[in-house]
Amino acid sequence: MNIQLIIVALLFAAAVFHVGRLVYKSLTAKKGCGSNCKCGVDFSNIDSPKNR
């Protein structure tokens, strides 16, 4: 094997690993509340806009 083929194979393996990791992270459930997500805010006292 020449050095160019080894470099291309390593880059390809790194790219496949990176894409696989992105897909895995997007499919797994989020554990907690992120910053500034407002998931703990109570919106029950907010009036809805009036129909005109």
C-alpha cells in the first residue's frame, strides 16, 4: 500500500465515524434542560390574542 491510499482510508474512516456520531447524537433522547429553553415556564396565565 502506498502512503496516499493509507491517508485517504484514514480520512474516510474519520468522516464515517464523525457522521455516525452526529446521527447517533441526533437520535438519542436529550437528558436535561438546555440553556434558555423555557421548558419549565408556566404559560397558563397568558391571555391568547383576541380574534379581530
